[in-house]
Amino acid sequence: MTVSKQERTWAIRVILCFGLVSLFADMTYEGAHSIVGPYLKDLGATAGEVGIIAGLGEMVAASLRLFSGRFADRTRAYWGISITGYALNLIVVPAMAFVGNWQTAALLVVAERTGKALRGPARDVLLSEATGKVGHGFGFGVHAAMDQTGAVIGPLMMAWAVAKANHFGPAFVRLGFPAGAALFALILARFVYQGKGAPAPKIAPQQVLPKVFWLYVAAAGVLACGFVDFPLLAYHFQKTSLAKPAVIPLLYAGAMAMNGITALVLGKMYDRFGIVILSFGILVSLLALPLGFLGGPIGAVASVACWGVGLGAQDASLRSGIAQVVSMNKRGGAFGAFNGIYGVAWFVGSATMGLLYDHSVVSLVVFGVLMQVVAAGMFFWLRRPLAAAAAAQ
């Protein structure tokens, strides 16, 4: 496909605008995510409950993506759906500061995930139109790098706020400012997207989602099942005194920095080598389990770094693979189905690992490592079917 200079310039501007939206949104979400595990512990939740809450939020959000993605394809109201999802963040996250028990906090965690479920598929469809002009791996990698810049700043804000107040709750109020900035940046993105130089929307012929897509989704589900959620790692760090409360968001900020750098580098490599890049990332990320749960303070730091590399590989690769094999008019439903199954698998894995933690940390590590090894093998096998499906588009 030949891309004009005007189209490429438009695409870069759109990607950067959406990157700015995600930068502020991730300041909000990741800032909250960095302290929600120990915050729930302070409110009286057990490790099993923390694992279930983290996984439940992903599962509810995932289930909604199945519908929001199809709804976006049917109505093409991509902007309206995206704005609604980001607006919900502005209300829910600061409200975390005013809860009096872990059950209410859990409801707000799920509500925040609901907002992300609404906006995710619609935003990814809009973004994928632009990434197609510059390379999906590169485009999604740049977006992920900006996303993770916010994911670094947010936890750093929380580290400062927690150190100042010596308590987790009040820190959530500060997250209302980046939540509002994300909504403003989205309005700017809409102006740029529809401005001069934007290509006319292309209506692709109706397409049944290919078989390779469902195999791809299955592999992603296995990966999600074995990928530990940070709140459980943070819970362990605090319980075993591997890190002081104010240090935990700093560790998370480091993981997000690693995530952003990895996504940018591996995104460019994805355009050249394909999905095999994700298999490499998984082999690094699985080391987070033994290092984090069986190691000491140095192991905890190394664990968080490996965890960040794994996230970066996923951010650069997973959406890119879908955009390559699914036509534009079906991408909302495809992103929704993918995220739905991924989220349900994440819930199953998070809940399982949370319950295993209360009984045997070693069994938790074995479970997570086994799932990720299987996922790495599945993605390695899929490299040729995915390449063939992309060539047929």
C-alpha cells in the first residue's frame, strides 16, 4: 500500500494526539493501580480478595468490551463512546479517597474498568486507521510509549502523596487532575482526526473473523491466565516488608518506564519480525514470578522490571496482530472479542493466583510460569498463520 506524505503526516499527528490522551489517562489509572493493592489491604482485604477484585475488574470490563466493540461497529459512534469512557474516570478514581471499606473500594475499581471497557475498542479502531499508514507495530509502539510515560508519572505522584500523608486514601484525590486533562486531550484528538488532511473513511467488505484470529485470542487468553497482576505483587511486597509503602508506587513507576521503552523498541521490531517478538517478551515476563515471590529485595526489583518488559511486549504486539488480520469495519468487534476473552482469562488467573498465595506461594509460581510457557509456544507457532492472513488482506 502506497501512503502519501500528507496521509503519513496526518497519521503521526493522530497517533501523537491519542498518545497524549493515554498519557493523562494512564497517569490516572496507573497511579491508582500502583497503590490499590496495599490500600485494599489497609481496608481489611485478604490476598485472595485482592486477587479476586483485580481479576473481577478485568472480567467485567472484558465482558462489556464484547458489547461495546460491536456497538461501536454498528453505530460508528467511536468518538461518543470514547468520550463517555474517559469521563467516567474523572468521577470514579478520585472517589476512591472517600470510601470507608474495601467492598466499596472494590466497586469503584470495577467501575473504573468499566470506563476503560467502553472506550477501549472504539479508541483502538480510530487509532488503527492511523497506525496502518506508518506500520501497526511502530504506531502502537509509539502510542504505548506515551501511554507508559503517563504510567510512570502517575505512580511517582502517588509515591510523593503517600510519603507526605503516610496514608494511601488521600492520594486518589490528586488523580482527578490528569483525568480531566485526558478528556480535554481527547477533544483535541477529535479535532485533529477530522481536520484537513484526514483520509476519507474506507468501508471494507463484510468479513467473518478468520480462524487464525480465534487461535490468536486463545493464545492471548492463556497468557493472561498466567500473567500476575501488580496488586498481588504489591500485596506480597508489603506483607513481607520487601518494600516500604511509599516505595511500592516507585517500583510500579519503574515497571511502567520499562514497559514504555520496551513497547517502542519491540513495536518497531514487530513490523520486521512479526509475533515471534511477543514470545520473547513472555519468556522474560515469566521470570517475574519466581523473582518476586521467592526472592528477596533485589529479586523484587528484578521482578518488577521483567513484569514491565512483558507488558511492553504485549502493548506492542497484541493489538498490532489484530489490526493486520481483521478489516477496518470489523475491528471494533474484533478488539472487543479479544479484550473480552483476555479479561475473563485474566480474572481466572488472578483469582487462582490470589487463592494459591494464601495456601502455597510455590504453587502460585508454578501455575503462572507454566501458563506463560504454553502461551509463548502458541504464539511462536502462530507466526506463519498470522503472516499468511496478513498477506491475504
